[in-house]
Amino acid sequence: MLKQPWFLFTLITVLAWGLWGALIDVPAAAGFPATLGYIVWAITMIPPCMVALARVGWQVETDRRSVLYGCLAGFLGAGGQLVLFLVLRIAPAYLVFPFIALSPLVTILLALAVSRERASARGWAGIALALVAGILLAYTPPGSGAVHGLLWVGPALVVFLAWGLQGFVISHGNKSMRAESIFFYMTLTGLLLIPAAWFMTDFSRPITWGFRGPWMAALIQVLNAVGALLLVYAFRYGRAIIVSPLVNAGGPVVTIILSLILFRTLPLAPHALGMVAAVLATLLMGMEDETPAQA
């Protein structure tokens, strides 16, 4: 299964995002807000975008359909991240993240209905395990975060739908345009939303501007940017119903393992169960036959 392009791209995405997840709190803990981290991430998207475009002779598809798919994928992903910042201000992570972890369901349902994707019984077992793993791995223990009624459900639902739709748009867009063009528009839209992240930043609090701030964030966010590019390639060569839940479940497993090694943080019981489910899901879905690349 390691010879299958979709699985290789998915595996590297999982590793990159897992390492990113283990380190992302370092600049935040040092006093560099997540909203400014978004700005750094948008800028770090530029180098992998240039590498991708160089592969295709710097040619970007500019027809209406390609621009629509590319910009939609970008705005859904980056816009969902900005909305998530708002959600976490009114609801604790232990409620928000398990809810959002189900976003691959949107991708799967759309891929089944629109793209007519199919999977074997073994593949469906892996998909189900990956969804369960995603919820378990997204669990955070209740802390001091206050819940302001049900106001958080609306914006959390926006993130849930945005990220689920993004997976489908990337997958479906790959059928009619190059992956490199999709990533170009994702990079462009991420940069266009920088002012929104800037205005969302609370500058009344002390902000670290030295190496442990933006520069450390850049070194970490490069992993996120590279993972995003490889995810686009994974969707090009693989089925959305397989790639989406696999990435959603795999990344947190790597994060937990690395956190254990780097910070000696033992996984909670739900995380341990989620890791087992994710590994089984990876084995089952990795045995799925490779889908043909786009013509």
C-alpha cells in the first residue's frame, strides 16, 4: 500500500500535521497569539506554492471553473480557521473539537452523492473507525472554560460545514484542474484573509515579537503549509471518502506520540482508544485499491 500515491501523500500529510500539532502551542505559550499565528501560516504557504507552480511551468488555470473551485477551497479552509478563533472565545475546546472532528462526514456524503465514490466493506470499516477515532482524539478534559448557552453551536457548525465542504471541493476540483492551481488559489485566499486575523488580535495583551514569537511560529507553520499542499495531492490521487477521515484521525495520533516523547505528556484514556482505532483504520483503508488519477 506504500506504493500507492494517495497513501504516500496522506501519510506524509499526517506526519507533517502531527508534528505541527505537537509544537503549535509553543509560540502561543510564549505570548504569540493564534490569530497572528494564522498570519504567519498564510505567509508560509508561499514557498510550497512556488515549488508546486515550478513543477508545472508556473502555469495557473484561470478559467471560471478553476478559479471558483480554488478560491472556494481556500476560503472554506482559512475562513473556517478564523471562525474557530471566535468559537473558542465562547465555548471550551472539549465541546468544540469533538464536534468539528465529524467534518469528514460532510466530505464523505458529498463524495458519495456527487462524485459517486465507492469503497469496499473493508474500506467502510476503516472509515467508520477513523470517524470514531477523530472524535476520541479531539477530546479535551473539561477545564475552566465557560459555556455561554448554545451560542457556540452556530459558529461551530459553520466550521464543521466549511472544513467538510473544503475536502470535497479539493477532491472534486482535482477532477477538472491541476492540484497546483488549487493550491495557488488556497494560498491567495489565505493571504487575502490576513487583515481579518489582524483585526481579531487582542493587542491589549503583551505580544512576543522575538524569535519565540513570529520566527518560531514560522518554523512550525511551515509544517502546516507543506501538509496542506500534500493533502491536495492526496485528494488528487485518492478517494475523498478515504483520504478525509484518514487525515483527520491520523494527525492527532502523531501529535499525541510526539507530545509523549517531547513533553512527556501521557495520553488520556479516550486518546489511547482513539489511537488504537486510528491505527486499525489506517491499516484497513491503506488496503483499498488505488483510484485512477485524473485524465
